[in-house]
Amino acid sequence: MTHSDDLDARIGARVRAERESRGWSLTDLAKRALVSRAMIHKVERGESSPTANLLAKLSGAFGLSMSTLMARAELGQGRLLRKQDQPVWTDPVTGYLRRHVSPRSEMPLDLVHVTLPPGQEVPMPASAFAFIRQLIWVLDGNLVFVEGPARHEMQSGDCLELGPPADCVFRNESDRPCLYAVAVLRNS
């Protein structure tokens, strides 16, 4: 089993645990997340690597941030999380690479490092932002962040606080990777 397969299995187990802890059937979750029951079943069994968009929909249905859902699947306890131990997840469709930087703790803050490949975009539903506040800090490259009707063109060093929950798109319209950090403050 590869590291990627192992992470997919842990994500699937976490999705199943979150669903079962709420007493929901697969059909209940599918209706709440607006995704197919079959896809959720494949994810829960570790047979399919979920996309960032799918994870956002599932986490929103649970009333969690995507960062919280991923942290519950990825991280053990401890105050120090060394770089080599930081979980890395890659979106199988876009190549979007997500590294969870902060250790799992009671602190309501998660730090995530993202690499968005050239010419790629990752849509996120408003439900993914309903229970969090976040900042996006571009570390290298250019990022277009579409937040509802607003378009933010960001360059290296720019930092944006997200507004009220809206459907969003992270877009790299350039010919080189964009690296950015996301600071997520959880409300729950």
C-alpha cells in the first residue's frame, strides 16, 4: 500500500466515522452534500481518491471545515509536526498539493501549504467556508481567487481575508506553480 493509498483509506475511514457518529445513512450524507451515494461509498472504502471539491462538499455537510476533516484523518497528537511527518494530499484531478503544516491540537487554528499547478483551478462550495474564517497568503506565483462575484488577483506576498461564505474558485492562470498558505480559524 502506498502512502497515497494509506491516506485515502484514512480519509475514507474518517468520512465513515463522521457519518456514522451522526446516525446518517449513505443516502442521508449524499443528499446533504449533493454528491452521489456511490461516490461516497467508494471514498469510504478507500477505493477512490476524493477530489478537493468532493472533500469540501462532504466537510460542509458535516458542519466541519475541510481542514478539520483532513486533520482528523491525517494527524496524530503532539505539539511538534516535523516537515517529513506533515501529511501531503494530492487532488487526483488537478494535481493540487495540500500539506497540513500545523500539529493537531485544541487550538482552533490550522495552517495549510498549497501548491496549485499552472493552468489549474479548484472550485469550493460555500458550505466549505460556513464554519471557518481564513486568510490566504500567496508565497510564490500568482493566484486568482474568485469569491462569489468578486475576483481577487493576488501576487507573491499578498494576503486576503475571505468574506462571508460564497462559492469560490482557486485559479492559477499562469504558466508556473502558485504556492500559498491558508490559515484557517475554526469556529467549532
